[in-house]
Amino acid sequence: MNKKWLLPFAVATMAFTLAACQEKTQEEEEVVTEAEEHDHSHDHDDDHNHDHDDNHHGHDHGELSEKDKQISKGYFEDSDITDRPLTNWQGEWQSVYPYLLDGTLDGVLKHKAYHGDKTAEEYKEYYKIGYATDVTQIDITENTMTFYIDGQAVIGTYEYDGFEILTYEKGNRGVRYIFKQTDEHSQAPKYVQFSDHIISDKTAGHFHIYFGDDRAKLLEEMDNWPTYYPKAMSGEDIADEMDAHLH
């Protein structure tokens, strides 16, 4: 397999064929899962802020404390952040991009448009850039990640490489958890960065991901944030999950 791992998020070094990034705006729109519940107060990065813990997705964790609500919006102390193992994202995950393209998420976009500042068509164009990826599936174990593109799989072994705190224009922050590929013979991306709006050792319900061979440049990526939900969920299940968070 040709080495194709530089393209998804660091445009100058990407090797996947992704859509061009759109011009950054002052307000970031969250993935459609969180829509109107976000505090859109950072520079165009999909380290978006939820009014709930993303661990809620697909689960019933009850009401969040006021502190947890603030953390999910991106307001937290450094002391609130903990390291996280790769097992927080363990499982089989599917990209939501195909569901955006085939119309499965159209109802969510219409609902979002009813409350938002764009038409459903404008939101769809926005997410075509945000969700764009050729990686249709990612399988994660305690120390490996397998990426599927064009029916082919490439696997890498990863070790934790710490986290980075990103501070946005309006004062809120996001955390990206970073893993470094350790097998010099693997074609897998050298670095993988997770953003799921969780800042402590908890299991993700969905995530946004950045990967490529330049750690620093990945941290600058703000427009393209491929998003993944559990493979076991149907497109309709995902749409329902997203729609539930528009209320």
C-alpha cells in the first residue's frame, strides 16, 4: 500500500484525498450531534464544546453536575485534565461522512437549520468539509489502530504521547489526546489526535480525529475533523442520537 497518511488533517502534508478546507469563521459550528447546545466560542476547531459529557452518547449517565457542564463547554482548570489510555476509544468505529452524503442526516440538518443561522443546505456544505475523510472505519485496541480505506486495512501500534490544551479566541479551551505510532515499518499515520470533549479517563461515545505525520501541524487543523460513531449503530441510529442533542 502506498503511504497516504499525511493528508487528512495537515493539508500541506496530507496523502488522503480530502475536500479543501473552508475559510475559517469566528464562530465554530459543532458537529450536528450537539448543534444548538454548544458554546460556539472558539476559533473554528472541532474541539467543540458540549453542554453535556460526550460519554452520554448511547448511554444514560444521568444529569451532569454544574462543573461537568462547564468542562464540556471548554471551561476547566488544568488540574481537571488527566491522562487517558487508548482503551478510552477501544472498539470498531465508522465514519459519519457517508451518512451525510447519502441524505441520512438530512433531517438532523433541517432541525439544526430551524434553530441555527444557516439553511440546511448551507449546514450540509459545512459538514462536507468537516466530516470529509476516505477512512471509512477505524478499529482500536489497547495499543493498535487499524485504518480502512478503499477496502484496504493498515495497522499501527501506538503509545501515548500526552495531551495538548488549545485555547480559543473567546477564552474557552479544548484538549487533544495524542498517540504516536511506534512501528517504523508501518504505513499507518505517525500521529493520531483525539478530540471528544472529555478531559479525564472516560470512555468515548463518539470522537473527532486528526492524524498525519506532523504532530505540530495537526494541532493547527481546525476545519476538517472526521467524526466516528460505533460501527454497530445504523445510520438512522446515529441520526437519532444526533437529533436528540438538538433539543
